[in-house]
Amino acid sequence: MRKALAVVVGLIALAGVASAQTFVWPQKWTVAKPSEVKRGGTLRAAVISDYRTFNPFITAEAGNVPEIISGARGLVMRDPTTGDWIPYMAESWTVSPNKLEITFKIRRGMKWSDGKPITADDWIMTWRIHTDKAVGSNSYDSFFIDGKPITLRKIDDYTIRFIYPKTDAEAFAVASFEPWPAHIFGPVYQKDGAEGIKKMWTLNEKPENIVSGGPWLIESYRPGERLVLKRNPVFGEWNKDEAGNPLPYLDRYEIKIVKDTNAQLAEFLAGNIDLMAPATVDHISQIRQAIQQGRLDATIKVNASPVASSQFMVFNWNKASDPFKQNLFRSDKFRRAMSHIVNRQAVIDIVYGGLGTPMYTSVYPVLTQWVNPKVPKYEYNLQEAAKLLAELGFTRKDREGYLVDSRGRRLEFNLATNAGNAQREQIAKLIVDEAKKVGVKVNFTAIDFNTLVGQLLSSGPDRPFDAIIIGLSGGGLDWPFGSNVVPCKGNLHMWNKSGQCIDPRETQLDALYSRGRTELDFKKRVEIGYRMQEIEVQLLPVIYIAGPNYHPAWNNRLGGEHPEAIISSIWGQRELELTFIKK
């Protein structure tokens, strides 16, 4: 991972290497040799939240169904052993001398699950739909640099060119987007536009109508209960292991919807699911004890790395119907006071059992080369919080002990997170308790994940929430700031969805984001990233809290995990394509 970050991946000195039409999954990505693997069987996993849609153009959450069935890969992918970009659905590429164009030769012989060939038209149509603002795709922002579009041009059926308006440190990340079938989405888009697209592939769609170019097809889905995937046979025609065996090895991938992390643990301990990433010491201890006592045949890697995600509290700046709260939430002094009431060490000790890492900026702690060690940290300090709130006019308390301003308005807000996420619920309760100590009334509610996301993604002058605890994952190793988070018009610029910058520091971050993304020199890009983190802690658009470390666990009936040296939150514990059932 550290090596991956040291590699300057942009348009500098990159040229594709021709390969066969078949993509051969390197044996070095797994501990298993091709001669050891077995075909068949079912991988069993669990998720905490039900799915929102099968539609790849309107998803915003990690681990969504389109991402799973497609494998979330496109023309290029990263080699987990080096961090380098390598050809995947492309067989090769060339970069123009001015580094503003990449021409990809598309691998021939790839098919959609309905037998249609995968060609340049699929990338073109997918790009067109993602970049239609009316669709609302979470990928929309990644196809623009400084408001200027990255364009795609079909050269022929198996050659496609990406044209960048400026040099782009994320050029290959942009080109890694997964395509979707033009023959399915194209006719609807041409006839009914964005509205037609948004109505496609809902959770009520028949599984046989969902076409995939990735390793999985939907076999069945029962809301609130389970998603069952089956192997896509045409995927194995061009995805092979080093012995020539088609991938994936597994017949099925079953994902239970278990809306509680404690219940998920119980399922893992009972041997009913195969994968687990415990976040607390209690869960780790229970797994270890079960292994030691012979009740569970499993492996756990404790403290493999910090997580590659964030946990934070975000306040809503768009509450036109409540000017009192809107002014409060837009005050950086208020947000700094709220940062001072967050006891990050208690979160790590109580919620994560001491196995966690505090966070202060948007850069995940696991991305060590990007973390600015000198940024100010508004640590737990109730006296400082009270002082800042007094400066905002909250100098006296009402009969119940809560702060009020000169007009008697109580300092109070609602805080929500997704129900069933025991860690986030614990974090919220800690915040409620600490806030009360300084006289702030926090009304906590755990709500359905999809409802929570709907509130967070809402836009306009008056959005339906006060504050939310949630997290983000994803983001690039080449430039760790989100194209849909930092720019003021970004789909996940979640504190302010008015569509424009409100605070001058948002404007600064917007500009620095563009400078960094277009800077190909790694050291200079890191300097820009450091400056962005300095502004982030001044503005505090969201209040970062802490995250658990990554502790992957798996049932030993599974084979094909990564070599230990590359197991981390960046690369995960395994490639599902190389996973098999040993016993």
C-alpha cells in the first residue's frame, strides 16, 4: 500500500502492454495454487442494510448491487501487489504526447450475460448517461475537471479514446468505470431521457432482465432477507486463472440482509456466513475464543491496517425553514465546539475496544503519505466547547440545564444514523452524553439506512435533517479527495447541497481540488493535499471522529485469500473471483 502511493500514477510515462484477449488473474494475488482450487459451492456473506436499487446510474452507497455483479472494474484495474494500473477490459493503451488523450484497445471476445458483445458503444452510452445531470449519477462529477467535461470518442468498435480538458492525476481512475449495456439502456435513454433511465432496474425488476458483464448474475432477491447471485458463465470465457480455469470458481454468492452487527457476529460464530470484519474488541474476542475452543474453524487478522473509510458527523447548512438552526450549523465556531465535545479516545476505547484510529481530516489514516501531520486537531475539550458556545451568545441555561440564547432559544438539534449499526449508534450516544455536559440537547434517532441516505442526498434550500453520523469509503490512491465531495456542486457535498459555495473556504477547497487533480507531480500534489487538509480543519464542513482498524475474518472453508503482505483495507482479504470452497 505504501508502495502503491509512492508510484506516480497519472499520464506520466505510462504506456499499455499488449496482452491476450483473455485476462489471466495472477496467481500471486492468492495464496492458493490453481491446482488446489475446487469449483462450485456458495459463498455466504451478510450486509447490514437492504439494497436501494439494481440501477447502476442512481446508486450512491458502497457495496451496491451493480457494483457487486459487475465486479466494479472497467478498462483498467489496479494490481493489488504493486498498486499499478493494469489493462483489464482493455488489452492495451497509448498516451498522447501532450498527456491529454488515452486511447484504449478494448479486449475482444467479452460478452454481456445475454450474449451480446461488449464494445466501445457500451462505454460511450454509459458515459453519456452518467454525465446527464438530470440522471443524478453519483459518478457525474468524476467526468469533469474545472467544469469542463472529459469526453469519450469511439474510434471503432474496439477502440475508444478518452480526451481530458487538462492533465489529470486521476486519468486512469476515470477510465476504470464499469460499462453497462448500450443495447439495454440506450433505447430507453433515447426515447425517455433521464426520467426513463431512473425508472429502470428497480428492485422489482425480474432478475433475468438484469444484464451483467461481470462475474455475477442475480438469481433471486427477497427484500429484507437475501440477495442470491449466481456465476455469470460468459465471464469465465475471458477471465481465467493461470491454469486456464474459468472464473469465478464459485457457483453462487449469497448475501443475507442482517440489520444488526451483533446479529451478523452471531451468524459468523454459528458458521452461517463466511466473511466478517469485526469492528470491536468484544467481537474480535468472541471470534478468537470460538476459534480457540474449537467451536469455529476460522481465521482472523487483527489490526491488518486502519480502515479505508471515514466516520463523521455532518450538519445541514440548508435549513431555510429554520433560520436559527441554519445560522448555527453554518457557523464554524459552532462546528468547532461540536468537535470539542467529540471524545475520540472514548470512541476508540468504548466503541472499538482500543483498536481504532482517530480522524481529523477527509484523508483516511491508512493513506499515510497523504496525511498532513501538522493540521490542528480540535480534540475533546468541554471547557473550550463551552467557551465557543458562549461567544455565540449561549451564556445561560434553562430550567432543564440546556443552553439558551438571549431570546430564550434552546441549543438543541436532532442527530440520526442508520439503525442496526451498533458502532455508529454508540458513537451517537457518546455525543449525546458529552453534549449534555455543556448544555446542548441532542435528540438521537436511529433510522433506516435508505431513509438516511435519502435525506443526506436531498438538495435545495431546505433539507429534512439537522445532523447525521455516517461514513464514506472509496476515493483514489492517486488523489484522495472525492470529486463528488469537495467541489461545491458535488453530489456528496453533503453539508451544503445548495449547488453553490457558501463559505469562501469552500471556494478555496474547490479551487485546490482542481489544482491537485491536474498536477501530475506527486510531491507537488501532496503539498496541495496538505493545504486542503489545513483548510478542512478551519472550515470543519464535517466533523471526523474515528474509525475501527481493519480486522478481516473468514471461515476456513474458504480458500483463495490474498497473501498476508497485501491484506489491508485497501485491497481487502481476497478477490472473489479467486475464492473457492475448500471443504
